[in-house]
Amino acid sequence: MGNESNGSNVPVDINAQAKKACGWFAAIAAFSVINSLLIFFKSQVTFVIGLGITTIIDGFMSGMREEVSGNASIIITAIGIVINLLIIGIYVLIWLLSRNGSRAAYIIGMVLYALDAAIFVVFKDWLGIAFHAFFLYSLFVGYRYIKARAMASAIPAIASEPTAKPPFVDLE
């Protein structure tokens, strides 16, 4: 079962595990959107899984909306939404690129998520730190599959390169 191929000479289980590892970035983006919506609708509950930076932006914009009214409130809301969509969009892009084989995108995503974890450290949010640590560990473990997939993809290219036949060997 581990030696089955998906047509690209990458074993199915490695490819599946690599895609699963990339899925962490999609989950981070999805929960960040959900958290932003929960904060916008003044819920008292949010998920610890999302990004700290979007939560800070949401809180800041929510506080500013309470201080102003009318068009200013709409503008502040729009600015917050645009900033959050840009940040979340980066994670979606990282998910898509790494899912399609970009190890660099995966590493950048890990670094960005580690930087986001620092926000939870500053605010001493132990549950947020714990979840970020778990996700970072999972991303690190997943990187092994990303790397293995890249290596397995490279093997056919190396093996199919033409080699010169030694002049002293006649294989016919």
C-alpha cells in the first residue's frame, strides 16, 4: 500500500500526508475568518486556533467603531475587513502553493505562524500558546512529508536523464 503511486511516481501515502500537512494552513485561515465574524457580531466566544494578529485587528477595529458613528464606523469596519482578508489571504496562498509542491511557501507559513505565536506570548495567553505550539509541531512534522514528496518527485527526473553509453560496452 505504501508503494502505490498516483501517476507522478510519488507514493500515494506520502502525497496524501503532504497534502494533509498543507491543510493546517487552510484550517488556520478558516478559523481566523470565523473568529473575525464572531468578534464582529460581538460574540463572547472565539476559537483559540485562529491567528492572533487578526484577533488584535478585530479588537482594535471593534473598539474604534464604538467611539465613532455613521460613515466613520463603516470605513473603520471596511479597513479592518480588508486588512484581515489580506492576512488570511496570505495563509490561503501558502496553503495553495505548498499543496502544489512549494516547500518555500510551507516554510514561510511556518515562520509567519511562529511570529503570530509571539503575540500570544506577549499577552500571556497560555491556551493560545499551547495551540500555536501544537500547530507548529504539526507543521514541522508535516514538513517531512513535504520534503519527501519533493524528493520522490525528483527521482524520476534524475533517473530519466540520458546517460552516455560507455564506448567499450556493446549492448546490442
